[in-house]
Amino acid sequence: MNTAQLSRGIETMAKPNAFAHPSLRDYLDPANGPCGNLLPAAFDLEFADYDELTARKDVDGAPIVLPVNTEQQAERLRAVRATHAMGLIVAVTNDVTGHSTYFAIRSGANFVVNIAISIERQTELLRTQLLDHLHSSLDTRRPPRDMMANRRAQDPQRPRNLAPTRDIRRPATPVLDDFDTRLLRMLRTSMTVAEIARHNYLSERSMYRRIRNLYDTMGVHSRAELVRAAPEEDAPAALALYRSLPAS
């Protein structure tokens, strides 16, 4: 899935909110900021300080962008995470040593944007994460299927669809986007989840969620089943390729 497809996917939903700390205003400036294209234009971005972020109820579940260049800022992120457990928190850092990235992930960030390295690849990955987060939020608001069935049973006057049902089956070979295709290749190697997460600029928690989604797409329940179900390819070559990539 490319950036244009991701933007169209977000724009088809009701305009979502996103929040950022005021210290990132210059970084997120669409005209001149180094992270100006980080969030799609479809998001309604609002700047709020730490006290507002922890006090306001409308922040629940929304993406939050925070700076993490010191341990103190990492602790501030931890406090926001404690208040908004379901939010998608993005940490922005200028990190050449890896320490700030570690502090951010340890404190609860789902995703780390490091402006010390190329921003384009990180932006594409973040937009994929945002779209997944929005879809997950919408799914949690839908009533369960058994609840809908009970409502129909309790209301005999409710019109029913009498059209014959179709036998809808999954295609034999699931269609994967570019990210899931790369992830599948990595999982076929001996790379650990921590290594895969680091090469994709994601926290381990976010990477485990992406892997579970891939399991669902492929109709499997474990990494071993995934390897057996995936098409055969040169796993050692794939391992050498991905381990040659620069780590965040």
C-alpha cells in the first residue's frame, strides 16, 4: 500500500483529531518543517501541552505526537501513556546514539520518528500505523455480531433480508501490501521480533500487533504455520538483505 492509497483511506473516514506538543510546532510545519508531511492533511492537528493532554477527555484514542530527547521528556510521555492507554503515541527525536529511541519505547511510544535519519521511509510507515489505528478504533465501536443477532430475534417485525446468501470464501492466496510482504519475508528468517521492529522503526508491541494482523490475513495461528503457508523463497538471502539495513 503506497502513501497515496493510505491518504485516501484516511480521508474516507470522518476527519480525525491528532494532538502534538507545542514544542514540535516548527517540526510539524507543513511548509518548512522537517516533519511537515508526517501526518496526512486529513488529520485535524491541535497543539496541547502535557497538562492539557492528560486532562482532556477528547484526547482518548487519538494519535499524540511528543518530543523525546531527554529522560525527563520520556517520563512526561509515560504520564500521557498512563492516562491514554489506547492512544497511538508517536515520539519525535533527534537521536544519533539510540538512547532517546530506547527511552521513548520504554516509556510507551508506539512509534519513534528520528529526524537524524531519512524521514520519507518513516513517514510511510507511520501513515500505515495511523490507518491501522483508525480501523481498530472503528472496529471497537461496532456492536458484536451476537448482539445484533439478539436484537433481530427480539424484534419479529424487523424486516429480514430474504435474498439467498452467497458462499463467500477467502481467496486461496491472500493479497498482501508492501509492508506485509516485507514482514512475511523477515518472519521466514531467523530474525527476532525485536530486530524486525528496529528495522521498521516500530516498538515491539506495535510489531507484535502487525504480526497478529498478518496471521489473521494468512489464516494461521503461529510463526511456524505462517512459514509453512507462505510461498517458498530464499530465506537466507532475505536474512542477509534485512540484516544489512541500517538500524534506528
